[in-house]
Amino acid sequence: MAPITTIEHLGQFDGQEVTLRGWLYNLRESGKLLFPIFRDGTGQVQGVMFKKAVSEELFESVKSLTQESSVIVTGKVRAEKRAPGGFELDLLNVEVMQRVPEDSPYPISLKDHGVEFLMEHRHLWLRSPRQVAILRIRSEIERAMHDFFYEHDFTRADPPILTPAACEGTSTLFPVDYFDDQAYLTQSGQLYMEAAAMALGKVYSFGPTFRAEKSKTRRHLTEFWMVEPEVAYATLEDIMKLAEDFISFIVARVLETRRHELGVLGRDVALLENIKAPFPRLSYDEAAAMLNEGFAKGELENAFEYGNDFGSPDETYISSKFDRPVMIHRYPAAVKAFYMEPDPNDLTKALCVDVLAPEGYGEVIGGSQRMGDYTKLLERIHQHELPEEAFQWYLDLRKFGGVPHSGFGMGLERAVAWICKLDHVRETIPFPRMLHKMYP
């Protein structure tokens, strides 16, 4: 009996008979030869069927196969330099598991389709080579994230998805009825990770987060995945070093293991090969000066108003000046979250950092040193009009053995969009949730 394998591992069976389980991607016919192309989630392979080598019934069965019919294929592996994966399959048998009806064909043909159509058929669009490549890269990034933190002695701790209060204000939260109380879907696990860091030293979480921003930009989803490390006794400088090492590790891993998928996407890997620590660093003031200089040169339409947070055009302009991520630190405290430690050299600034990806992809990491003083944190909670009772446990972290500590969050989907160089973040997650998109 022929061993069962996958297209990805055909090279281990050159000259041998194997069995593949997958689907028909395409079919060409040339006289007495059939050239079906099969996919199985790990790749594609072209089969070759000679009419004289098989029964008439089998030949006609394969000849009439329809796109995305599921099949179990047996054949002899043969090296072929011209083939996409370096091998072809001389077919001996094709067992049809389910034949897609000719009168109700697979809706996504090999011709071009509009994005709206493809999004309505996202459950099927996932099967295309491009989407498979993106999701395999996404999976590799997730694996690299976990490997990095375990190699650096972090412990994973999972924060709750349902929370009693906001991390950064309630305006962008999804409220949920929680029995007789009001709860929210989490926008970050950070506050809980600070508690875990006081127990374990170095921790990280990875899970879904939710933002109810009414935004339609190519960078926004309402549901996305965040990785959030938190480190006790760490300063802003410590966490900036951790962030650049983390990004460099992830990109190196994708280059090592997913070059084929990057090729499917047409990604210029030379640009990714530049992504190595250390990254350039700019203070908020330096970045603001760069924007105003760009405006003076006519490279930006609008002047930047000092004291504001950076918008997408600002981030795009700044990142375009560098061939690797750029780290902008010490923003005005007024535009940042309540829990950030003030800069002792300038109390109007926060000890925080945003990491902007190159090529116009904007912020991929946001982090800070957390406020360590109980009284000052309580004052900030009141300033932001947050309910003190909901944050009493958070204040306890400063009351019982408080220490300097820092952390950051990285949105997985933005990182995937940048590394894959995608036009829109909606392709980075199997089933995107956007302002007007919740089907399928």
C-alpha cells in the first residue's frame, strides 16, 4: 500500500508510489494526456495521466472532474525541474470523494473576482494559493512569537476576555450584558499581565482583542489578536530593546521557513532581510520636526500640530525615511493612556514607545513603562474619569510590592500585513470582522 503523504513532502519519495488527499485545483487536457493540478493545503502538484496507462473508466472520470472536487490520488513521484514544487505525479488511481456538480460549479473560478465578491465567499476564498500562503505565514509568525518568549524565559499567562472596565477609556469598547452587570470585550490584556508579572517576573499573553472604532481604513479590524509581554523591573529602554529583538526574530524566522510563501505573494525579500536590530530611534520632538520639515519641502499636504498624536499619513511619512522599523518614544502624556509613567526629565512626556513598520504600514507595537506610584496612578484614574472601584485591584499592584515595570502590545494582523506586504489587513485573518463585515 502506497504511503500517505502531503505535497510539501513529495521530495522524500522520489521514484516511489504515494497517496495524496486533497482537491482538484485545475485541469488541462492534451489529446490522450490529462494534466490535473491538485492541492492539499501544503502546496500544489501537477499530475500526469496517460490514457493507455489506466482504464477507460478512470480516464473519463478524471477528465470530467470539476474544480474543487475532493479526491484521493495515488501516483509515482517523478522529479521535474520545470514543475512549481520540483516534482510531478504519474497518476495510477484517482478516487473521487465528492464531485462538485457541473450545474452548481465552484463559485470562485480562476478568473479575477472583485474583493466584495471574494469577501462574501471568504470561506471558499481561503483555498486560493495567495490566501493559503498568507495564513501559513501568519501561523509561522505565531509560532515564532511563542518560541521567542519561551527562549527568553517568559511564562505565558492568559488574561480574561470579559472585563469590568476599560483599559484606555470606554469609547471604543463593545459592551456585553454580564448577568445583572455591564461588562466589556477586552481591548487589551495589559492590566492583567501587569498583575501576572508581579507574580512571575516575565510574562506574555496572546489572544483576541476587540476595538469598537468606527474606522474603515485598511489597517483596522474590530477583532484582532494581540501578543503582550510584561516585565517586572523593566524600564522603557529595556522594553524597547525587547521589542526590536522580538521583531527581528520573527522576520528572520519567516525568511528561514516561508520563502516559498513569500514568493507566492511576490514579496521583495531583500527588504525583509534589512530588518535587523538595532532600529533607529526618534523622540516625539524629533519626529514632529521631521514632519514639519517634510511639509516645508512640499512632501506633506498638512503641517503637523505639535502636541497631537501621529495620524496614518504622519506615520507613513516617517517610516518611509527608514529601511527598517523606527521607534518613536516619549510622546506627550496628554495623548497617551492613563497608566504610563511620566518622563522624570519632562513630566509632560510619557515613557512610551511606538514602533512603526517600514513601507507605510504604521504602528505595529505600542509600549510603555507603567506608572509605579499609587497616588499618581489614582490621580490619573480620576483625571480620565474612570471608575476607581473597577481599578482597585490594579492600584493594589502599586500598594503591595510595586516595582518599575514595562510592556508592549503587538497586533498580529498588522505584523502579518507588513511582512506579507498586503494592501489591506482583512486578508491577514481567516474571517475578518470589520465595521460592516460579520459574514461569513
